[in-house]
Amino acid sequence: MDILNLVVMVLVGAVSGTLAARIMKGDTYGFAINALLGIAGAVVGGMIFNVLGITPGSNITKVLSDTFGVQLPTNIVGMIVSATVGAIIILWFSSIFRGRKTRSRKR
């Protein structure tokens, strides 16, 4: 594994994990946990988008290019979108399982 790929994976994971945490609970978990959450989210999101046959981020980069003239690499934007969606799904399932545990303890 190339060191640059590892750095990109950790940074994309951290950004995606932070976005997902803010969307789901309004706060973050810290750099390390956000990075791990984002990397796990990239796996989940990648599988989902692959099954659906969707290339995440392609329309986002087109809109940014047409509107603002900003050229972003589709693969980086797609990685962030895919990892964020996957991390949101992980956090959602986590909240479901935590909710069941707390409900059963209160009885």
C-alpha cells in the first residue's frame, strides 16, 4: 500500500466520519474515531453504490463546474459522498441497537 493512498484514505475517512456524525447527532467523535467511522462507511457505501450501479459525486462535480467554474476530481468527491452515506447508515444502525438496549434496561 502506498503511503499517499493511506493518507488520502484517512483524510477522506475523517471528513466523511465528521460529516456523518454531525448529520446524525450534531457533534463529532474526535479525529481518530471519525476517521475509522469514515473508512468503515466507505466500505458500506461503496458496496451500496456498486450494487445500485451509481457513481457518487459525478453530478456534484458537474454542478460545481457549471455554476462556479471549480474543477474537482470526481473520484475524491465520490469517495467522500460514498463514505458519508455509509457512515450515516452505520450510525443509524448503531442508534437502533443502542435504543433497543436502553429500552430493555428500563423495564
